[in-house]
Amino acid sequence: MVVVAARVESLAQSGLDAIPTEYIRPVEERKDMGDALEVVKAQIKEGTRQIPVVDLRDFNSENKEIKRACVESVRKAAEEWGVMHIAGHGMSVELLEKVQKVGKQFFHLPLEQKERYANDQASGNIQGYGSKLSNNSSGQLEWEDYFFHLIHPEEKADFTVWPKEPSDYIEVTKEYGKQLRGLAAKVLSILSLGLGLDEDRFDRELRGSEDLALQLKINYYPKCPQPDLALGVEAHTDVSSLTFINTNGVPGLQVLKDDRWITAECIPDTVIVHIGDSLEILSNGKYKSVVHRALVNKEKVRISWAVFCEPPEKLMLRPLEELVSEDTPAKFTPRTFFQHFEQKLLFKKSFIASGKTK
């Protein structure tokens, strides 16, 4: 018999008018919060500046000036925003639609079937179907369920935790991992050139003697009766080098820019890429690891497919020597990727224990 754990999906379908107190965000976090659908409409009406859009097709141009302009647009977005919409990414619309289709089909399964893939956070088994069942850095819970697993390299993937339903989930997701690895290489090449480095510098440094690990997290944000009080995911930066995001066309992503939360519009035929901590460290702070969070809404379920491109655990993260000088000293102390990840977790735990968020 399958034991069904508490899930946000079940909570949302119970017909409640008010969310439980453990999901209510502290007052100091509520700046620019609200129903994501309404927040986006208000920003459009106000003419709020938006996350930049870059087109990677020009990087393949034989015209050096056109190619250089592409590099410059990506560099500027990475330095000023730490996030951008990418057009001309090279992945087919058909593949992206298939990725969304199989993800939606999994989350549309009865809860008892999804629970067969449940992870066990307490024992360290984080891959699989889950919810944030323990407090985060704020001391509150997040309004989302998710499915998390490694999709690249294939030889390191544990296919026993991948959904068997729908039947084409594995085939589609494996292909997605391959194509995203190619896109990550292209973006890293452009970002390397943007700082005057060899084209393969960032990719070579980040993969070390192994390869980048691509971790997929499908985020499922149910409808929420009080979206002005809850967050799908609380404010944070990613430990990855890059994070790619694809969505079902429902807005919710917010990024912090100049002390204001900007809600990303959904732009057809683009994917979003974030700069993460690992790349910020290697670039000596020139590229910004963007602070971001996820809003929820009353009317529509939001689903996002986030892929974190992470270096090997033992890889030493430090500013590249080419980017360090007397005028620009190193801003970060050396640490392995695993140490950086652990430090962030310890900081969150100590933050909760101190009671500073209460």
C-alpha cells in the first residue's frame, strides 16, 4: 500500500479559502508580491523595464561585427542582470513541446501513482517526487511540489527514479539533456569571449576532468487562494554555473534588479538562462548570480522546467587567474563546489535557528 505524504497539490484541491500559517511569508518579504498574473499586467501597464532578450543566431554569423554584437549583448545582460531570455537557442519547438507534454502528464497522474516515485529527503535521497516538507531559510514552506533528477551525463543517471509514466518520458528527457548540454556549451563560449577569454575557457574550467551535471527540477505550482501571502520558491541564488528555465506559459519568475522585483513575461520561443554562483565566482564577480523567486496565482497552475548545470562536487571554484590583478583582486576564496553548496545549506539552517526571520 502506498503511503501518501502531504502535498501542496492536495492542499490546493481541498477547497481551502486561506492558506495554512506555515505558508505565509514574513511581512518583510512581501514587497512586490501578489498574484503573478495581475503583477505582470501591472508591470506592462507601467512600462516596467524587462529582462533582456538576446538572440544567439547571430553568434553563428560569418560577419565578425554581427557575431561580436551578439557576444556583447549576452555579456551586458550577464553583467547587469544575471538573467536573460534566449531566442535562437537551437532547440526545436517540437522537443520543447514534448518535454512539457510528458512533464504535465506525470503531474496529472493520480497522487498515489506519483507517490511511487517519492524521494526521501531525510535519508539524503533527493531525486524523485517531492515537496518542501521542512522549513527553508525563512522558516516557512513553499507553495510547490516538484520532480527532481539528474539528466546528464546519461552514464550517471539513475533511471530507476525516472517516471515510467508516461511511457515516452525517458526518451524525451534524455534528448532534452543532450540538447541542453550543447546549449550550455554555446552560452559558456559566448560568456568566455565576452570577458576576453579563450572561447572554451569557462566550459573547460567548469567540467574539470568530468562533465557538467545537468539536474532537472520540474516545479509544479498549484493554484493558490492567497497569492499575496505565499511564494512558490523563496528568494535565493542558484549554486549552478547556469540554470535554464522553460515554462508552460504562465508567469511567476521574479528577479531582483536595483532593489525591485521584476516579474518575467512569458516570451514565445525563448528559454530563460540564469547566471549561478559557480560562474559568478569564476568570473570574479563580473557576471552576477541573480537573486530570484517564484510567485503563484489564483487561476492557473504554473509548471516550470529548471535545469541546473553544476560542476563536479570536487571541482575547486576560484576566480580565473586571467581575471585577477592588483586592480581587480580576487573577490572569492577558493572552495570546492560541494563546500560551497554545504556552506549555503549551513547558512540557511543557522538563519532559521537564530530566529531572525520570525
